[in-house]
Amino acid sequence: MQRDKNYRDLGEVDIAIRRIADQSILDSLRAFYPHASISHAFASTEAGVAFEVTDGFEGFPADIVGRSTGDVVLKMEGGSLRVRSPGTAKGYVGQNATILADDEGFVDTGDMVERRGDRYYFLGRRGGIINVGGLKVHPEEVEAVINRHPAVRMSSVRARRNPITGSIIVADVVLKVGPDSSNASFQTRLKKELLQVCREALSPHKVPASIRLVADLDVGAAGKLARHA
């Protein structure tokens, strides 16, 4: 993101980030555009835009689930967010295409959420779950914790094979450019800090076994992190 003071006084900001809008992203946008009204929306390819969040916090209020928001209705099933919308596509292309909506018209988005108090938080995609000794890990949940560190620009969490647990968690991290970012002692200290932050915020099986500092990450044409098996 290029710093241009001509854009810092905008009253409203519309930026497509195509990933979970975690608190670190929202706080960074607020700091970058201090006078702007910043919101984030949830949308799926199959059901279109489902809702918009304007309170400046990650996740979404629990009370919108089960009630109609315009013509859109949300429900939870098995931890997955489901959407019924007049904007839902008619179906997938192909003779062997799977059914898009259930009998009640709800589309399973495959996005896993968790309720904490009066709010739901996105954990990640169901298909991206990493199995660590029989315990589930959503890469996005770990990335959100790492990305909160002020020295981190972005991160990518993945699985590495392990003969005991089947998989372990490892993380690749891109640092923000700064006077110390290329300093070896700073990098060593930072990796220890990131591991400690993860230990304090996450269950033991979700803590990365190692953190690697990299120059960049593989991002697809749609702006999403490339997730490799």
C-alpha cells in the first residue's frame, strides 16, 4: 500500500482484501486512514454479499444470525456459516456438479466460525484445516495472532509432515520494512517474541514449531494467499 497523503483524508474507504478482516488489518487501515469510515463485508462466490460490519471490530455480531438482514438470512451448522440469499447462483457448471443449496435454500460457504460472547469470529476455510495429532488447526487463526505484531506485514501458516503427530505447524513471516528488519539479532529476537505471543494466545497444538522470515509470500491473482498442500 503506497502512502499518499492525498488519500488519507477520505471519508469512506473501499478496499478489497479478499481474506479474513482480522483486527490487525482493521487497526492498520484505521491508522492509515484516520478520518475514514472503514467497514468490512462477507461475501461468497455462490451467494453474493451476505452482510457488512461497520463497528470497526473483526468478526460479526451474533444477533444477525437467524434473522433476516434485508433479503439475506444466516444460520450456523456444524460450525460453518450458511447463507440464504436472492443473489444465490442457480448452480455449478458440469454434469457431475454438486448441489449448491440445501432444501431450505441455504448455501454452505465452507467458512468456519466460532462464537465468543456476543460475537462470531472467522477461523478459516473448512478445506484448509490442518490435522495435528487429531486436533484441528485453522491456519488463518494462527496468522491473525502473528499479524498483530507491529513488525509483521503478513504471514502464512502451513503444515509440515511429522512422523509422530502427522503434521506440525510452521509459519512464514514477511516483516515490515524498517531500520532493524534486516538485522540478524533483531530477527532472532523477533522470532522468539512471535512464538511467545502464539503460546499466550493459542492452544499448544496451534503454536508453530518454527518461524521462518521470508522476503515475500505467494499470492494468487485474486489477492489471496496461495495455500499449498
